[in-house]
Amino acid sequence: MNWLLVLNSLIYSVLGLVVFSVWFLIIDKITPYDLWKELVKEKNLALAIVVGAVSIGLCLIIAAAVHG
């Protein structure tokens, strides 16, 4: 087993999660309402679908940037 490959995978995974978290916080700040309150307390299904789609799109972009 090549430990360098495992280490690289862990580093890129953590880097991707950090970048995703930062961008999600930025998106949360630029929206005119509190995403967490709308999603969890108000159970806004339409917003949950949009946030999920944006999250998947962000993850695909980050994965392509980190991998490529």
C-alpha cells in the first residue's frame, strides 16, 4: 500500500470540505434570509431542493478543481 497516495487523498478531501464550507457560509450570508431557520424550523422543501442542487454543483466544481 502506498501511504503517499492515502495521505494525498486525505489532504484533498479535507481541502475540498474546507472550500465547500467556506462557500456555503458565503452563500448563507448573501441570501436575504437565514438558511438554517428556513430549512430546519420552517421545513421549506423548495429551498431545501435548491440548496441541495447548489451544494452538488459546488461539490462538482471543487472536485474538478482539486482533481485536475
